[in-house]
Amino acid sequence: MHNMKKSLRIILLIGILTFAYSCGLQKSSESDLNSELPKEFFQRWKLDYGMTNGEKISRLPKSPSNDYEFKRNGEYLLYNADETFMIGTWEYDSEEKTIYTKRDNGELNGKITDLKVKSITLIPAGEAIEGTPFENFRFYYVPKSE
């Protein structure tokens, strides 16, 4: 009887440790992913200007149109002028040093290739962009100051 209780305790302890370890692993892999990104990335960004074929685009919508806010959980909010927003997801590719943004349906809609503390550069992407003039667009964002 004593050996059975001891065996049950060991099995229970192994189960708890395995569960705790697997939860810790999952959490650390997400935080490892985020640790490569500067903490300043996780904020709201406003559109500063756009360029196409090396020329600045005039008459871009004023902020808050097209503001992005990146969350640590892998989601982003894309704000409209009336402060409503769409939710999408982002993924960081550490080899390419690129962040890929996707719509809520999983369709790629852009990539951030030049990530700095005070600016990010968004390149539109996706089937609707390929082969159109938008393929050559670059949008430059700066932190939105409250």
C-alpha cells in the first residue's frame, strides 16, 4: 500500500511537472519571438508619408486613417478615420528580419521590412497588389504621439 501511494505521488508529480514545463516552453517561445523586436514596436503607428518608384506621394489620408497598432499576442489593429478598426495577425521572420501582416482571413496584405525604434516601413502585398502600381508603394510610419 505504501509503495502504491508513493508511485501515485511520483506519477502525479511527473504529470504536473510535464504540464508546467510545456506551458513554460510555449510561453518562452512566444516571448523569445517578441524579444527580438524592440519594445517600441508594440504601439500605435501613424502614416507619415508614402513613396512610389522613389517619389513621395502627395495627398495621403491624414492620421488616424490607416494607423496600425501592434499587440504582443500576434494581432494588429488597423484603424479607420472614425476609430473603428479591423483586426489582423502578424508574424515575425527572424531570418528575414521581416514582419508579415495578414488579414483576419489569413491573406497576406503587407510586410514590414525596415523596423526601427522611430519608424517602420510597410510594403503592401497580396494578390490584389501584384502586377499593379501598388506593387512599388512603400508606406512610412512613425509613432503616434498622444
